[in-house]
Amino acid sequence: MLSFFKSEAGHFWLIEALLCLVAGGLFLWTADTQLADTHGLSQWNTAVFKDYCAGLLHMGGEDVAWPNKRSQFAGLLPMFFKGSHGVLGALRMGALIGTFLVGAGLYAWGRVLSGRTAGFLTVAFALSCAPMTRLPRMLTHYPESTACFVIAAAMVSAGLIHRQRRGLAWVGAGIGIALCADVRGLVWAVPWGIAALVVLWKFTANRKQAAKAFFIPIVIAFFVGRWAYPANTASFESQLDVRPLYHDRFGSEMEEHQPPYDEGGAFVWGRSGPWRLPQTGFFILNQLTIEPPPNFPPDVSGFSQDNHLKPLQKMWWLGAALAIIALRKRRETLAILMVSVVPFAVGFIAQHGMAEIFARFLAQLLPGVAVLLGVGLGQLIDDLPGPGQHGTRWAPVRTLVAFGITMQIVLGNLHTPLSPHANWRRPWPAMDIELSRVDPRLPGPDLEPKETACLNALKNEKNLQNWMPRNKRLNRSRPLVRPKN
């Protein structure tokens, strides 16, 4: 993909590779050391810790069942560090490397769409999204899967811009990565695949060779998916289905919420053929018609929507407006930008119907708003007349000034609504209770088999006291009304 970069000064692609590394390192350092503690009430985010711990033990050859909602592809990074760092250290290393790759991917994504200014501003605006600054503290697979989606988006964007056989191979590879990273990667793959087929049909001279270049990476990814998702993997439909949630958690007695549940095509990448996709499509349409019970959504969801989703929604609209204005004369680039962002936007819209809204979900979706803001503002800055105009010798100076000012805003040194200390921001609640449950020194009650396996594994953990929450929290507090403040 780096070979697609055309540097303003005519330098080799190696310059862009180094800039990607710089952007990744800067994103990781700023998120982990400057902003993560500001935006969260706990040092670590260990939501569903039993799944990621058990998955790591399973991949290490231990007799522990694989968690049925996770991908082994996303769990590859921590596996390499388990022997030397232990379970918690391995998950932490996976989070650090994953966050680094997110930053590098964000730069590449903005860079291929507009230029270096857009690439660096995309990284800066991602740091203004509080959930993304928590990525290096998530002892889960979310940093790795987020990196997969961001890098895949950069690859798809590069391939669609450079409509050549090699470009369509990058699009196919990006789609394959998204499908292997998470069962829900289908949300990313479908719009990107449709866009690639349109390009393949309309714009490619040697259509047969281009089709081979596009489909070969996807076929390879299909066999990787068979390994990534073991036979017990929960299907895309079952993870999307709201009826069990309404029936089991909210006690709904409505007839359409009662089991058994039809799961459509029961799609799992690597284990389901593409001929099942129409059934999956009909299943999604049917889900959109299901009415929630009267007691849904719960009050805690209302608090999160008021204090997290609504402010972020304004950032989405601002980013879209900036991108449309900045790229009004480059309609093909604007179309490719929107196509690459669509899956992230769809996921964000779906958050409005969630029972609870978590930072880890939003961290996977907010790269979309970052690239809208970065590309929109970056293109406007590059188009300004005067010294440092795009394509001139002093263009890098303009890029550095724009990036420096934006980072000062993001870090709160210049007070604006994007400051981490802005009045509208609320820190994300502590998410380390599941780690406390498997503390060998004081285990929680009624442990599940996966939790017991994790507890036994943590007995050999070095410096365990440094990982565990300092205070045992039971998270009993839940708002009874929808507080605005």
C-alpha cells in the first residue's frame, strides 16, 4: 500500500513508511501516557476478561474452551508474549502494539485520501475521541481488531483511488482482514465489496485479471477464517439478535421475543458460503422491525446517550460537513472517503439502540469520525493560498504547524470543546470488576469454568498486585433517572 503514496516532494515511499511509524508511536504515547487516565475511572479495561484470558490459554495449548464470540486472528499478538510476559502482560503487549498500529493506520488512511496534513490531523482528531485513548489500557482483543479495521480501511481507500489490478488486490486484502478480525467484520466487508465490484465493472480495463487480483485475497482469507473461527463460534446473526436480550435480561413477554429464534443464514466467515448472505440480509431487515419491550432502553443507557453519544454525534456531522466542503471539487475522493467510513458510521448509529454503551465498542467505530475531520480540515488547510501551499517546498511546515496547533487543542493546552477537560466530557466508568473476580488472593463467588482457568493461570503471574484494582468495586450504583449533569 505504501507504494501508492506519491510524496509531495517526490521522495520514495520509505519516507511515508517512516511517517506511519512516527504517527503510530505518537498516537500510542499520547493515548497511554497523557489522556487515558483523564478519560477513564480505572487503570485497566478488563470487560469480559474471562473470554480473552481463556482464549489466550486455549491458543497456548491448554485444555480451555475457546470463547465463542472471539476471533483467533485478533488474538495472535498476545499469544506471542504469553510465555515471557504472562497472561496480563501478553494482553497488555497486544493492546500496546494494536494501538500503535491504529495510529499508523489512521495516518495512512488520511494520507492516501488527501495528503500528509490530513494524515496527521486524522491521528490528532482520533486522540480527541475519549474511547480511543483507552485502547492501550484495554486488556482485550479490541485494540487488535480496531487496528485490523483501520488498516483495512486504509488499504481499501488506497485500492479504490488507484484503480489498477494491484489496487483491487489491496481492496480484497482489506476486506479479508476485516472478515477475519471479528465475526461482525461482515458490516465492513459488504459496503467495501460492493464498491470494489462497481469499480471492477466500470473502470478496469483488463477486467478478468483485475477480478482475479480482487478475489484471490478474499479466498485466502476464507481459509484463514476457518482457523480464526472454531466450530463453536457464535454466528453473525446470533450476535446481532436482540430477542434473547429482550427476553432474558428484560423479562419481555411479547410474543416476537420468545424462543426459539430463527438465525437466518447463521453466517460465520470461513464456515459459511456467500450464498447464505441473502438470508443474513433478510435477517437484518427483520431485526429492524422488532419492537423493544416497554422497559427498554434502561436508564443507564439514557445516561450514556446524553453524555457520550450525543456530543460525539455532533462531531460526526461536523466531520461530514468539512469533508463535503473540502472535497467538493474531488468527487471521486469524496465518494471513496464516504465508502470507507460507512461501516464505522453504521456501527455508531446502532449504538443508539444498545442496552449499555461501552468505550470498547465506540473505540472500534470512532476512527470513522477522525478521518472525516482529518481529511476535511487537512484538505482545507492544504488548499489555502500563501506560503506553504500544497505541493510547494514549504508545505511540510504548514502541515507541522496545523498538526502542532491541533495537538495543543487535543491535549487541553488550548481550551476548546475538543479539550479533554471540556465541560461536556464525562469519564468512562471503571471496567475492571471482572479482573477482580479472578484475583487468586481474593476470588469472587460462583466462578465459571473459564474464570477458574484464568484464576489458576494468574497464580503464576509476576507482580500481580500491580495489575489488580486497588479497591474492590461491586459497581452497585445505577442511576434511577436520566441525569443530565
